[in-house]
Amino acid sequence: MKSRMRRLALSVPFLMALHALVSLSPHPARAQTRAQQEIQRLTGQRASQEEILSQLAASGLSRAEVRAQLTSMGIADAYFDRLDGSAVGPLDQSADFLQALAQMGVLNQVGGFELGDTTDLARDSLARALGAIPDSVLTVFGRSVFGGTRTEFDPVVTGPVDPDYALGAGDQLQLILTGDVELAVPLVVTREGFIVIPQVGQIFVNGLTLGDLTDALYARLGAAYSGVRRGADATTTFHVALGRLRSNLVYIVGDVSLPGGYQISSVATVFNALYQAGGPGEQGSMRSIEVRRGSQLVADVDLYDYLIRSDASDDIRLQQGDRILVPIVGPQVSIEGMVRRPAIYELRPGEQLRDLIAFAAGPRPEAYMRRIQIDRILPPAERTPGLERVIVDVDLETLADNEDFALLDGDRVTVLGIGERRSNQVVVEGHVERPGLFELVPNMTLSDVITRAGGLRLDAFDVVAHLIRVVPSDSTTVLERVSLDVGGQPVPDVLLRDLDRVVIYGRSALRTAAFVSISGEVKDPGPFPLDVGMTAEDLVLAAGGFTDAADPLTAQLVRREGLITLGDTVAISRDIVFDLSLPSAFDRFAGVVPEPRSGFELARDIELWEGDRIFVRRLQGFRDEGDVVISGEVLYPGPYALERRGETVSSLLSRSGGLTAEAYVEGARMTRGGLPLGLDLVRVLEESQGGTDLILQPGDSLEIPQYDGTVQIVGAVGFQSRTRWRPNWNLGNYLEQAGGTVENADRNATVVTYANQERQHTSSFLWLFRSDPEIAPGSTISVPFKQPQEGGGFDSNQLLAYVTSIVTLVVLFDQLKTP
């Protein structure tokens, strides 16, 4: 037996580049197609000479077998001479050579990379796009079949072929003789359609079935082997079977998703080839796909036959060189509404409304066939200004069986549904065991329907029921009050009518929910539903118990008064205590728990009423711990815990090691709650026992800055700037340094913010006298803009007031000078 070389794994980049050359380039001079260019772009590689030789070596064929098969296909020895290194030089990757490799099966190993797989990325993108379309958007029927990367529609290339399979160039056969002669001969059909059997010669098999070949072999083998003959007396028998199937090159053109040439199995059909090409394109037809063999039209395939009726009689097997043409789509009509498969369908000549509904899998049970609405675009010859679209209603039930309604390209058909109204029904709502719709039977009474609904619930309001009836003449409703006896039966009983609605109320629903509330030092304060028998202690348990700061011996209950009668008292307060068996802060201080004060009531003995409120007080000595922060020019800046009540700024400075030599005491800034707090640290240090020493609170922040010998001028000035502080300068000098104020500056509202965040502003008297604050190092001068006056322009009243004030002052001074 001939030895086989070890099989190697196929290289994906190699096969993609190889298929781009083999499948889409039947002639060497043909330029690359778009599909080839895309494959090359995605892989970024081309098959090297080493990869081709490695693939030939991995095929399992001996050197002699490769030579014999390539020679039968007209390929020179220069290609396979490189298998054992007997020849050197570049290997020409011609289309004939690569196509020969494909026909030998070298490129179609199990697990190989087929051309169809090279389009996975594009198909996955299409599948994601289709998946993003809402369900309410109609799609073209049948297109989704070609949108995935599934293999359900790949041809079956394993197992026996059907009896009418015609042999062709590239098919591999296995001839086995047993008896007088034991022989196994692999055979390959050459390009010319022959097989070569040792000691027998050439036999033309192209177009023969396996049955025809068997008949031919009896005559040819019988001439070479005397034991081969028909009948029971044969001493040598033979069996011929198909091995690897050949591949055919077919062309798919027209409005198809991925047009081009495809190497497909010899058992592949039109549908298999279309699936490889991604199916018809956006404007491609599914109803009239042409298959041409040479100059002859051999099939006109309607995919609806296969997709709707599973009829594959026109899905013929393709042969080498077949051309598939997908023409432009024909008239398209959409159908939606009460049909089982709403979509956009393509119609062939003669197909009408009944055919369309059949394509849509028929009407749903709730379809109203007496009014099928068609939104139609009128043909150009029938259009007039303002009349280009019309609505057409079709009563399909009144049409005879042999009648139909013609459709036009672009029609939008809607199958409407029947109404929601139901007759012979009674509705039971509310507090019955099984509320809902009930059939109205003749002579049914109110007690009958209550019984069918399972009777009243335990909390039903068994005093009265409401019967709401529809007046047929005007569709208004009338409410009838029906009394119920102790057993929940109507007294008297009432005969029901169509569309009656029975309402049984519940006591729990009619009753206002009762709540009590608790606040203060409990873990889950807030309102709670009031249950019968709930005590004040039960409410604490429902609230999660006490916090660590709770004082269980000091609590208060507030109860509303005067709800029914008018009086002066609206609420009363009661002091209550809780049993110390409840977990509380006192558990950590055994032996030091104070005795409850006299006059307090025990909480577990007080039953709560609706609206009661309980307040749990905090322990007297419990205070929130907190930190303050000191930063800047102190020896030990950072956070400090408050050690005692009433701790002051001077105490904090002492704990932080005191001020450094660079500290600017006048600029010390205090912040509380995110807001600046004016602090005169100079006075604090001079009068530490006086009232200027601030008491600290948790969260306070104190910053001691370095000396800042500058002044900043911002706002409505010529140019905002920072300048050096000068001891003899006033505010006006600094403003002149900044280019003076602008035209709409409000000079009299100037604000000076000092380094310690204290602020002072310019004050004026009678428009003539102005007093500016002093300027200290680190200050910021802010000149605001004037607010625009309502109405704008000159204010004569303000000018008159200024003039009057001046005249009054002049008269007053004159009288004072008169003796």
C-alpha cells in the first residue's frame, strides 16, 4: 500500500488568499473582483510559495499521484517537482494551477476555509443590523433566510449520491476488485471526461451515472480479467464507488448580495449557490431567478415555492460554468395586521389579493375579512393634482370563490381585526374569590353569578353591592343599589342583563388605613401601620430598636384630641418609659442606670391609637464627636478632635504648637459650614479670656496664611490686576493703579475683602460725601457694575431729590450763621 504523508493543519490566511485566487479568477488575466480585494484587505496576506507546497504535502497524496493527476489536467511538472526539492525557483500561482488543486480536493479538506466563510464578517454585520430593526417594521419575506452564517443550506457532500448523479471532470472514484484478482484502484475523472484503469485503458465517463459506468465496466474489465462477468459463475467481482466529489465553478450575477464566481460542490443546487452569495440583494427578485447553461435557459426558479410550499422541483443541480442571474425585483406589496406572517411580498403576474393573504400564511382568527384596507399609490396616468394616494376597502367575504382583487406595485394591505366588544357577558369585580368575565346564560340572576365567582371574600362589605347597567339606547350607565343579607346573597335577587357589571366592595378597602409614627433616637424612624393591640414598646421594636444615643427612660407620647367635638385642646402629651430589658446604651453601664422618674407610664402598658406619635429623647451626656482642622503657619497643622465643650480658637492654637515665624495673624481665616466666618485673631490672642475668643464647633476650619504684601483689584476697573500694598495709599489710589473705574461702575458700592475674610464697603451720605474702607495687606478690592434701571435713560426724580437735599443743606447752614 502506498504510504501517505502526514496531514498538516490548514492555514486560514493561506486559504483565504488561495480561494480569492481560485474561486474568483477563472482566467489568469482577470482583474481582482471586489470580493477578492476585500478578502486581501481583511487578511493582509497572499499565499506564499511555501504555503502552497506545504498544503500539497499535507494533502496525503504521494508525489507520483500528484504528478499523475496534475498531468491529466494539463499542468506541467514544474509545480510538483518542488515537493522533493528537485526544482528551484518561484512557483507561478496561475489560476489554472490553483483551480486544479481545488478539483483535486487539496483546498477542500475537512475543516478547511471555504469561500462562503470569507464573508462571515459581512453577514454578521447584516445579522446585527437586521436584529436592530424593531418587530413593528416590515421586512422583505425570505431575505432573513440568507442573512446568517448557518450551514443548514450547505449541500450534503458525504454519503451516497442519488442514482442520477452525472460524473464529471474532477470526481474521484474507487474501483475494488475481489476474487481471482484483489485490487483497489483510485480513479480521477480527467478534464476530458476519461478515467484511466491500469491494464484496461481509458474509459469515457463524463455524463454517465454510476449505473451506466457499472454497465460499461463489465465489458471493459471482462476483456482484461476473465473472471469478471455477469451471473453467479463470476470468479471476480468489482465495485465502483464515488470518493471525493468534484467542485464546479458557477457565476452568480445580477442584483445579488455578493456577485462573483463560486467554487461549489457538484451536488449543490441553485438554492445552495444563492446562499453562498448571500441571497438576492435589496432590489433582487426572489420569484424569477434564471439559470443559464451556455446559451440555453435551463430553469426559472421561484424561491417562494421552496420557502412557502417546500417544493424543490425547480431547484436544479448546477453544473460547471452555469450562470445564475438574479433580476430586479418585481411588484412588491406589503401586508400587515391580522395575518400570521406580515411582511413585504413580491408578486408575479396574475397573483392578486387572495394569493397575497396565502403568502402571509392566512388570516388570524380575529381578522375581519369584510374590510381589508389598501393604501394605494395611484399609477401616474390616474393621478391628478391633490389626488395621488387613495384608500380602498375590499370586502373579501362577498366576493365569489372565483373572484379576486388586483393589486398594484407599492400597495400596503392591512387586514383589520374584529372589535373588542363581547356579547352575552357579565363582569364581576371586587371582593369575590374569582372575579372576571362570566357567560350570561338565560335567566341568570345576581346570586347565580356571585356563586359562580366563588362567593364573597371574608373581608367583603356584605351589606350592599352595586349593579351597573348599560342603557342600550344611548350607552349610558345606571347604578342600582342591591342589598345583601347576612350570607352575602342579594335581597331581592335581580335578573341580569347583557353587559351588566357587579361590584362587591371590601371592608379593608373602604377603611382608612391607620398609622402611628415614631421619631428621635430609633434606628428606623417614620410612620408604621397600626395593628390592633400594638403598644408603644411594640412600635419601638418595629422601628428597629434604640440607637446608641437613646434614653429609654425619657420619651414622650403625643395623642390627638378633639377629633369629634370642637374644643381648645388639640393634643395631649404623656411621659413614658421603656423597660430596660430592651437593648439600649444602658447595657454598657451596669450599676449606674438612673431610676425612672415618678409619674412616667410604662410603654408596654400603653395601647396605641391612630395618629399617636412617640418621641425618643437623646441621653443628656451624649454629644456628637467632631473634628476641627487647622492649617497653614502652625507647628503641627492637621485635624484635631474637640476634647471638651466650649473649646476655643486659642486652645486649638496651643494644641497645634503655636504660630510659626511666617504666620500672618491678621489674615487668619475661619470657615464654618462652608462659609467664611470673620475672625480677628489678633484680638483673640491679646484677649484670650475675653469674649472675642470663638467657641469651636465640629467641622470648623482655621487657616493661618503667610504674609501677603499685595492687593488685588477686580470688577469694573480698567484692568484687573494685583499690586504691591503701600501703607499710605487709600482705595482711590489703588483704583487709579488699575486704570480707574469703567463707565458703568458702581463706585459707591465698592467692597474690600480682607485676608481674614471680613468685609467692608464704601459708604456715602447725601450723594456728596463718601467714606472708603482702609486697605490692608492681602485685601481684595471689588468694584461692582451698576444694575440696569427699568426703563433706562435719565432719572429726573432722582436728580430732583439730590438738588432738593443740597438746597436744604445750604438754607440750614445760612440760618445757623445768622445771629
